[in-house]
Amino acid sequence: MESGKNRFRGIRVGKAVKAHLRIAALGGLMLATTAANAVVINGSDLSGGNLTPGDGDVLSGAFINVGTFTINAGTTVYVMPGVALSISANTIVIDGILNADGAGFAGGTGGNVVPSAGGAGSGPGGGGGGGQGPCVHGGGGAGGGYGGNGGNGGYWFTSPTAAGGSSYGSALTTNVQMGSGGGGGGGACGYTGGVGGAGGGAVVLSALADLVLNGSITADGLNGANGDTYSGGGGGGSGGGILLSGILTLDGTLSATGANGGAQTGGLSASGGGGGGGRIKLAGTLNSVGAGYSTDVSGGSSGVNRGGSAQPPGSGLAGSVSQVPQAVPEPSVFVLFSSLGLAGLVFARRHKQAT
């Protein structure tokens, strides 16, 4: 991890562990195994300094007045679960991977062994929790929604259906939000329902000048967990939101897909619904689009229905990809000076006095 002026605060974690950092938001819990020298970097004002996180580092919150934000090839950087990421910089270059999978709203808890219904997913489009049966027939949790609706959970006639999460937000604005969690599966006598998958995170990258994408940015939902013999599967989390703003050179991949619902593992339970796709938005000037550029906001598949008389769950609907008005970050004195020299500094001072 590097920063031109080291203006941020970093929390160093896990020197003894050799595995790369992996974050999974599962039922509201963040599970992490850490790479040696991995750092959690909290958002701050970098006063024109550069930001180059290292492999396995985690970015959290809002970063402003960044000179150049870079993710090098072969480097994977993660987004803190439950915290939207925004970076305002002069120049942005993504050659590696920015991973916000499962970094959105948490999935619902599975119903317990009493039995009880599964918990609803968190967020504006959280999927409904699967209903409990009299002792068997746990219902599947529903998929979370964001850009597209989540799919309903599967059910038996002895347990009510769980409604898929509704879409929210708009494809026409510069605002993006975190994806919503899927509902937990309904419990059964002696069996806990599957946990709902978390939604994808929210990523906003705004450049005053060039924004170059050769790598990938992902904000996919997480799959719902499978049910047990008599308990329902969890619903899939919805895709999150990605906004890129600046002079765009695109030759990489953007993904905000809904996740799959959890399967029933026996014939006396039901499966979870798929999560809805997220939202991908492009703002500013489109400089060039290469052959390697692609977007994916597809909805997640319903959980596998293995038999019995359970009513099948629904799949999530696709989200949206759109061009929107440019979201221009406010220029700082430091960024203007570095890009325009002394004239830029004088302009910035006069502009500030005039306003």
C-alpha cells in the first residue's frame, strides 16, 4: 500500500497469516482471513496525495482530494462490508481488481429449530424471510432487490411464501446504493434455515480527468445458504451499485449481479429466491471502449428444487446499466496545482474568493 503523502489512517492486521484477505458478509457477520501486511484504509482528505492500496487491502468510506488512485495489475483490493466507497481524484487507473462483493446490506438470519420464520434481509429491498412449517416444510427466503426485483422464496402450502425484495433507486441519477440482503430460510424442528446472502457494495469513482479501467470492479451479491433436511434455503443478495465518472477509457469488466438462492437439501423443505441485479452507471465523457469491456447486472437464479410438493422459488430480475449526467468532484487547490501548475493555484484561490 502506498500513498503520496500518507494522509490516511491505516489499521494493520494479520502479519502472521499468509492467505490473501477474503471478506464475506454472511448474515451480517464479516468473516476475514488476512494477508501479511494487509491494511484497512479509512477514508480521508489526502490533500492531493496519491492512493495506491496493496494486495488484500480494504478501503472504507470516502476519500477526497486524491491525486491519482491506482490499483495495479495483479492486485485485489476489497471494500469494507456495510460501508459505501467513494473516491474523488484527479486521475483513476484500475488495472487490478476492486472487489465489493457482499459488501452491501446483510442477509437475514435463518429460522431456528423451535421452529421459527427466517429473518428478512436488510436494506430498502431486503428479501422476506421464509415461513416456518408446523415442524417440517420450512419455506425458502426471498431474494433481495435493488436494480431489479428479487425472486420470491419457495414454499409449501403449510408455510407462507416470502416476497422478493423490490427494486429502488433510479437508473437516471448519479446516486448509487448498496444492494439488499436476501431473506433467511424458515426453520424446522431440529433444523436451522439457511442464511440469506448479503447484497453487493456501493462504489463511486469520480475523476476530474482520466478514469482508465483495464481490470475489473465487482459489486455482486452473495448466494443464500442451503437449507437443511426440513428447513428452507436462504435468498440471494442483490447486486450493488457502481458509478464511474470522468474521461472514461474502458477495457475491463463491471459486474453487479444478483446472487443465487440456497437449495433445499431434502424433499420436505423449500429453496430460496434469486437476488435482483444491481445498477451500473457511467458519467462524463466516453473516450474509448475496448474489446475487453463488458457489464453484467443479471439477476440470480432460484435455488435448486430437489423434489417434493414445494412450490418453486423465483429468480431475480436484471438490474440496469445507464449513462447519467456527470458527477464532478469539487476540485481542490492541491489537485489543481498538481495538474495546472501555479496558474491553477491562482485560479483556485480566486474561485474560492468569488464563491
